[in-house]
Amino acid sequence: MADPLYKIMTKRTLEEAERIGQFAGSSDDLRDGFIHLSAAHQLEGTLAKHFPGQDDLVLVAIDAMRLGPCLKWETSRGGALFPHLYAVLDLSLVLWCEPLIIGEDGLHRLPERVAA
């Protein structure tokens, strides 16, 4: 099994997606034409750049093997390759979800099961 990919979203957004069984994307995703995902080693940078201090976030782990050809690795921040999903995310592909806690230093703490 390949390492999971991750989507960071608000609890409210996840609840809405769970209600309909799929996630079409955030406003940024819809603007860009794909769902922004992260590999484990990219999560801390993504949180620091796009979600600093936001306390209503969840981390959604996705089965990367089942995303199929709609998953593309493309150059993004700093020339690094990032996973982009050119499809609606079917929530049956979600492996687990956990809230992201902010530590006393103001930084998000990743769940222990995230292996960077």
C-alpha cells in the first residue's frame, strides 16, 4: 500500500462533504481546477503557509492508490512536486480523519500516525 495523501480542511467543510459523500474542493481548489493535496512531508509547510493559527482544522488521510489517473504530481511551491486531484474526492477513499491541535508554540501538531 502506498503512503496516504492528505487534505487539510475545516471541520465544517468535512461535515458538509460527509453529508453528501464527496468533496468537490475548497474555494481555492475550485479556483485552481483541482483539489490540493499534500504528502506527509509537505504537511508542516502547507499548514504554516496556508493555515497559520487556524484552530478548526481536520486532517483527512486518503488512499492514494485508489485515486487513479486523476491524481497528478505537479510543480508547485518552491519547485516541489505536489499531488493534485483533478476530480471530486469520493469519501469512500478516506482512510481516517483527525482534528489538528495547535500546540503552545502556535504550531499545529500532526497526528502520530502521520509518518513524514
